[in-house]
Amino acid sequence: MARVGVVTFPGSNCDADMRRAVQETDGLEAVALWHKEADLQGVDAVILPGGFSYGDYLRCGAMARLSPVMQAVTEFANAGGPVLGVCNGFQILCEAGLLPGALVRNRDLRFVCDRVRVVVSRTTPFTNVSDGVLTLPIAHGEGCWVADPSQLQALDDAGQLLFRYVTEDGTRGDNPNGSLRDVAGVCNAQGNVVGLMPHPERACRPALKGIDGQLFFAHLARSLA
Amino acid sequence: MSFSDDVIRAQGLTLDEYAQAVEGLGRVPTWAELGVIGAMWSEHCSYKSSRVHLARLHTTGPQVAVGPGENAGAVRIGQGLCAVFKMESHNHPSYIEPYQGAATGVGGILRDVFTMGARPIAAMNALRFGRWEHPKTRHLLNGVVAGIGGYGNCFGVPTVGGNLSFHTAYDGNCLVNAFALGIAAEDRIFLGTASGVGNPVVYVGAKTGRDGIHGATMASDVFDDATADNRPTVQVGDPFREKLLLEACLELMQEDCIVGIQDMGAAGLTSASVEMASRGGTGLVLNLDCVPARESGMTPYDFLLSESQERMLLVAKPGMEPRVAEVFAKWDLDAVVIGHVTDDSVWRCTWHGDEVCALPVGLLADDAPKYHRPCERPESLAAMQVVPDVRCSDPGADLLALLTSPDGCHRGWVWRQYDHEVGAGTVAGPGGDAAVVEVPGTDIRLAMTVDCTARHVLLEPKVGALGVIAEAARNLACVGATPLAATDCLNFGSPERTDVAWQLSESVDGLTIGCKAFDLPIISGNVSLYNASAGSAILPTPMVGAVGKLAPGVVVPRSAFPRAGMTVAVLGRPPSHGVGASLWLTHTVGRDAGTPPPVDLSAENALHAAVRALIAQEMVSTVHDVFEGGIAVALAECCMAETVGLVGTTPGSEDVAGRLFGEDHGRVIVAWEHSDDAAIRRVCGDVPVHVIGTTGGDHLALDGVVNVRVSALRVAHRNALKTFAEDVHAVSG
């Protein structure tokens, strides 16, 4: 059984949902990690869940990245450990410098809760390039991903623009927040650190009208097996 | 020391009330005491004009675990669990400062729920604004919606439903009613009581500032031109701190530390402590020097009447103070002992060693003034109830007009700004007849809806209010749920007006008839009076939040047609009421007219039972209530979601407007693919089944008089609110 740490920051509000999604995946066991602890308890992967850490009163993720647990997460990621950040977790990973770019207010300056389609460009511990078009929920006010124009093409060429918003048939971009190149999520150069705005943990049961989120956890279980 | 008449009135007290206080006290109050009496005797805190009516509400039933009077009500849902819920108004603050007013309304109702030991799993809201042409409406709509989203999204509760309506009667006084529901084990419900002489009184949460002072008295006053100057009486919300407070409280509640706990809401520390002592039959001593202060120079008056948010008062078990402080420290929150419980039924406060307040608890609570205001049916109502002679010459154009009108257009612009899926338990979110959420860790699913067609209430309050309950119960049935209990927010104008007092009284009677008939006891709620500006009252708006439970394993039907080839029928009697009180009539003649449709209790109950049976047996895959806008609007809504056409014939008389746009109760649209008519009719028994037609094609065509392209309807319907709210046609200067 692979152990997956789910970090709770003050203001995390998708941590319980994330632990449940992990726990309900064959081969995975969820471990609750607390932001004040620098000890990852020997977990095999780390997930930073969504929410509003420290209220997002400064820049999203800017406070959380300074917490003791993030020191350990950074070392874990640099050593090649699989790390996933969802929504606020993605913002924290960008603030921590573990992922490229930054997340700013949505194009229309409004929070958006909806269903989106994304395509995956690369195989990572959490994704497979053959996943096709995934339908996932989004819920964010600051999900507009931006990056230095000089880096953007290199990131694209390296396959680091991991998720892109697309139309239902996957043929065209369909962007809910104004992110550059319709980016919904990115990974680091090695591919072991992944961040995205959509919420896989909210699409893991048929009762919730979506099961595409299960793929993230199934891929992780396989990669850790 | 004595107070001038102006000073007394500025505390929200009449001179008679002041005399009553002096007599009850046997002396002249201190300055701080005067402020405390003014707040506790305000309409908002004392319900002095509504208590005589509230006593008539139906509030009991075997399913009720905690009825009205606590922070929230609780109803049993099985497996030893309760749904703890309440709805509350935050109307006046939202009009003055829409973002913070609405945000703190959400914060307050969430605290009411988790104070009871219940983790919130769903929120809803009901909003009323002025007409679109009014210069403040766009600003208020944007601010309120952003404030609700800003608070609920950050806190982490899914906002799963609500309703929104516009009317010129709300031009100068919007309504923001917030609902929250949480889950607690019945044997772990915490009440707001102070007992155990000597037990410590602990202040937890945010520090106290000067914000919101006089909020309770402001909420009990009518608006005038100087209202904008009341901005300092509006509180500022901190959803992040509230999230910490939630986690700290629920963690502490796992242990055996707490005697009682109460949210500091309206009238802050004063109201929380007095209510706890009143319920416990005890007294309290509070040392105001110990209250954590956000700023220096605050006086006892400030500490007692501040409405700073995200604060709680709890009475701990003896010796548990260190453990309370430890749990709150884990969540970076203050927990400070500020007093203890006494046995003399006197509420005392000390400051710098002096006793600044010593008031009998009874004087502040049970002995507050109580009024039976004179009620009179307004003479003007009879003329309003006459239906003007108007014809419906182009039903297709009227349908499009209704679907793009303020009250008929799509609400997606609103709910896209609310996180309706956090918690990963939302089975049916906004946009259907009722929302459905899972109860975490169980197979229980709860349905919930908020409803009030104030136009109907205006035109005959008792009938209209009964209709509110019928509609709420029908919405629950449409997702397969059986009613459990309800909460209400009674929004009215000044009770000192005989016509408004009559509206309130009649509405309570209508609600009571409905609550008994549909087994929806009212377990919590609030009253918001003095909703008026420049002498004109709002529409009488008895908002109701109703909660039901789904049978295990039931598949929740959709409220729209998923595809072509489905047989569509309407269940219930053909409409016979005409267009009285309908949205169509208001839209056509520019004023509310006619009488509201009556409710046939037995026919309505039979319909709900039939709908639940069809859903339970999975004989229908689409279910949608028929109400505002009539059957034409209901069918159009079913068609637009997935852009599916329908050709059909609706039941009813030759009167085209009444048939298509009349708002008779007791009707539900269903659609099926694989069932047969005879089987459907067998399940429905005495409930009439009228087959309308079959889905397919690009058009909605009804009765040979409506023929509109569904995709065109859909685009117009979906864009209307966004276009208005974002003012996309305005030229920026």
C-alpha cells in the first residue's frame, strides 16, 4: 500500500475531499500532514489540496509556501518524489518555485465554478498522455496562469504545459480564466511535480456526475506500485 | 444621571420603553446599560412585534430534535444524525455595504450552525433587489453575489441553491437571506446555555473592534437619506478566521469540555451572554478588561455592543480552560476566560474594577416589551385583486420576453460565482427544483430549496404564504425527497403600519396551514421588519428554506429533457385559475394584479406522493415543477438545458394566457423514455396525467400558438442576467 500525504494548511478546504479520493483508490492510503510539521512521515507522494490557505489575503500561496511542511515538500520534490498541487495547492507550488509561472486573477475578475474539459500532453506519475479529453470541475478566482514570454515556448516544447482547456471535442481551446495558451496545469521539467486548477478529487464518483478524476489517483497508484 | 429624550431614542428605545426599563430596574441605567437595553429590546433581538405571531407557527413533530429558540434548529435524519439548519436575513447591512453585508450574513449563519456542533455541508441564499432600471440595483447585485461567494468559497461550504428576484418594491431595501445546513450526531449537539455556578466563560475567536456597533438597532429601523452614513455599523467578514474557528470548535467538541456555546451575532457579546444566561436560568459576571481588543481606547459600551465577526462565547467545564486554550492555539486563535457563571440571575460587567452593568437577565430577555400591533386588511387590496382585461396576442413573443425578463432569465451568472461542489458531495447543484447533497460518511442524501413568490403573498398573504410552503414541498418532491422540516425568514415592512402587521399575521397563518399539511415544522428562523424606505414597504416576503430526505438508492432525476424521443406529460389538474398574480400579468400590465392561485392540500399531497413514487420506481428521468411563468416557462426550461425541442399540447381552457402562463399550484412536468403511459397512470392513481407530446426537433411548439427555436431561446435566456449585471452595453467614460 503506497502512502500519500495530504497537507492541511490553515484555510485548506479540500483536504478532506482529497484524502477521501486517495483512500478510495486501490493501492493508496491517505496520510494527513499538518502544515506546522516538517516531517513527511515517510510518505510516497504528497498532495497539496485546494482551499484558501491563510485566506489568500496576500498573493495566493505566498504565506503557505513559508510553512515548515513546505521545506520538507521541496526537498521531497527535488529528490524526485511525486507531488501534486490542486487549485490552491497549484498556487502554492508556483509560489514555492517548484513549478513555473504564476496564477493571477481570472480574466473577468470573477470567481468561476464550472465544468471544463482538459487535454493532457505528457505522462507523469499523475497523468498518461493517452488520457484523452477529461471533464473536471473548476472553482477558482485566481486561476489565470501566466509565465514569462521568454520561457513560454521552451515550457511548451518540453511538454511542461501539461493540461490545456479545450472544447468538448478536444479540437480547440476553451479558456475559462484567460490563462496563457489555455493552460490549466503544468509540471516541472522532470515531470514529478504537477499542478492544475481543476479538481480531480471532485470527480471520482458517478453520483457526482464525473469520474475522470479517478485517473489521477489510479495513475499514481500504478506509478508507486 | 439622566438621559435626554434624544439620547434614549438614539438607542432605539421609545420613551415608554425607557420608562418600563427604569421601572423594572428600580433605578436609572448607566450609559452602558442603556445601550445594552436598547440592543436587547430592539426588534432584531427581542422579536417584540412578531412574538405574538411566531407563537402560532407549526414547530413540532417527532422528527424535531431542537426547535426554534436555539442558534439553529435540528431535525433527525436517521443513523443517529441530525441536520442542523437555519436561515437568517442580513438585509440592512447588505444595502449599505453589499459585499461585506452579504459576506457577514453568510458568516453569521454558518456560525449559528457550527456552534451547535454541526459541520456545515451546504449553503443557499435568497436575494431580492429593486428593478433593473434603478440606479443601485446593478451595484447591489454585483456586491452581494461577490460577497456571498467570497465568504462561502473561502470558508469551504458549497452554495448549492437559492433564488433571486427583482421588484421595484425592493428599490430602496434589498433582501439577503442566507441559509446554512450542517450535520451533527444527535447526542453531540451543543446548546447556547450557561450553567454550573462558577464555570468559566471563555471568549474565543477574533478580537473585538468597533465595527458593527448598533447593528441590531440599525436593523430595526427604516431607511432614510442618512442611511449611507451608517456604514460603520456594518461589520467586516474574515472567512479565513471563521474556517479556523470552525475547525477549532469542532475539534474541541470531540472532547468533554463544553457546557454551552453561542455565536456572537447581533448585539455581540451582550446578546450572546444574556441569551446563554437566560436559557441556563443563571447569571454571569464578565470582566470586560479581559476581552481581546483590536484597538485601544475602547469603552465598556463598545465592548458590549460591537458586532465584530468570527467570535464565540462558551462556558467550559471546570478546569478545562487550559485544554480549550490549547486547541484554539493550535488553530492560531485566542481563547480567554472573561468571566464565570453565577446563581443570582443578574448579568454583571466590570471594567477597571468597577461594576458598570448589573441588569436582571429577565429584564433583558423574557421581560422585553411585547406588542400586539393593530392589524388591518388594506382597502387598496380589493382593487389590486381585479384582473385587468388583457389579451395574449403573441404567446411566443411573451414567452421569450418572460425568459429574458429579470425574474425569468437564467441564474447561471450568479451561481458560477459560488463554489457549489466543495466537499465533493453535491449530487444536484443550483438550477434544479431542489439541491441534493450527500451526508458525508453515510448513504443519506438531503434535498433543500428556498422559496417565496412574494407577488402572490402581496395579493393575498395567507393564500400566498401557504403557496410558498406548497411550492417548497413540491420542489422537494421533484428530486424524490420527503419533507423533514423548514426554516423561515419573515421579511416585512414596518409592523407599526396596520397593513404590514396584517400581512405578517396573515402570512404566519398561511405558513402554518402549509407546514402542518406538508409536515414541514419550522425549526428555526428569524424576522426582519422595518424593510422600507421613503415610506414604502417591501413586498411581504416570508422566505422559506425547506429540507427533505431522499429514500436510499433513489436516482435523482434531471430537471430538463436530456434528449429527443422522450414522452412528456404534466401531472396534476389542468390550470383553472387564469393569470391572476402571474409573472406574465405583471410583465404585461406593469403591476401586480389579481389573486394568487389557491392550494388544494389533498391534491397537492397526492401529486407529491405520485412524483416520489415515479422517481423511486425509476419510471421517469425528467421531473420539473410548474410554477412561476406557468407551464410554458417550465417546458421551455426543460428544453433549453440541452437544446432539445418539443411539440405538444397543454391542458386547460380556451384562455391561452391562463393555460400557458397561469401559475396554478399542483402541477409537475415529467418525461420518460422507456415507460408506458398505462404504467405511469397506474402509479399516479387519482392524479391526472396529461401527455403533452414528444421531445425532438429544434423548436418548442405548443398548442399551435407558440413556435420558437430552442437555441435562440437558450442564448437569450442565458445572456440576459450577465448582460445586465456586467453592464456590457455601457460606454465607459
